[in-house]
Amino acid sequence: MEKIKIGEIKCEALRLVFPELDLHFDSDNAESINSAVANLKCDPTLKGYLDSCVGAINRALSIIESKGASKTEIKTISLKGKAKIGGMVRVPLKDEVKEAHNVIAIYQNGKSVNFTKEADGILLVESQNGEVEILYNSKIPRISEKTSDSYEIELDSAILELIPYFVRSELILGEDEKGAKDAKNEFLSALNSVLIKPTGGGAVMTVYSI
């Protein structure tokens, strides 16, 4: 199954703002999505909304990232030659794991290792030598006006499907403050529900309607 594309998020956000919008595209076809967004930009009424989608999507990604919902990665690094403070080794994240947004845990020889994080992005790891495995949530790449509408963000589809709610909240903020607040709350509430892992399995269904 193909991942959700940026252009698809933009189109679904506009559908939430303009329910009467006659919009058709094949979500599994990159060219179809690119064409749909290009056609929308030809409409002077919609172009401004589409341009505003980029910043709104990035702000949604920031919220998702802050909630620890980005991709989980693990990386092995060596402690050899690194500075020591007492019984701790200093590990500069910006040099060793620059793609890390949040460190979840550190392991050595299959066992959890205590660590603390200083304000300047330095990890203090309770170990003296050898290698450690750092488990972390990765940073989510942001998009720009030049990003192709067929670009896919490496996030779970159940999370990506919620972003149009947040985008809608920003697009209508100046004309419908209550509607914008409701849309943002819908996004946050649904996101929190998705992040609560079901114990007995289950699926997330999203319907684009407010």
C-alpha cells in the first residue's frame, strides 16, 4: 500500500475547508496527485490556501514530533576516546546521532544504561568503554514550497491522515475562530488516541468530515 503523499494532505485539507469542492485524484498515483494540486493552484481563490498549507503541515509535524510519534531508530556508537566526567561519558548527539529528536533508551550488552541529557544536546552515559545502542525518535524532515506533492513523509498513515484537520484549523483561523479551534482539538484528540497503543489489536479509521 502506498504511503500518503503531501499533495494528498493538501487536497484533503481543502476538502475540509470547502466541502463542495469537486476534487478527484488517484491516491495511489503520484502524477494524478501532482496534477490535482496544480489544477487547484490555477484557481486564484484556492491558491492562497494551498500556499498556506506548507507552513501548517510543518507545524503539525512539529506537534507530532514533540509527542514522540516519529519513526523509532536505533544506532550503535563507540564510547572510545570520548570525554569522561566522573562515571559518565559525554556523547554529543549533534555529532553522533544528529538525526535524533528524542533519546528513548540506551543499551549496552543487552542491558539498559542510565543516562541524562544536558541542555546543549550532550548525553551523559553511565558507562566507561565499549559500544552502546541508542534508541531514539528521529527528527521529521520538514517540507517547503519546492517539495514535490508526491513526496511521502516517513510516518504511520494513521497519523498522516489526521494532519488535514490541523491544516484546516490554520486555514480558517481568520474567518472562523470557533471552527478553527474545533478542528485543532479534533486533530489533537485523534492524535492522542492513535498514540495510545491498543492492547488487543485494532485499526484506526479516519473520516474527513467536521
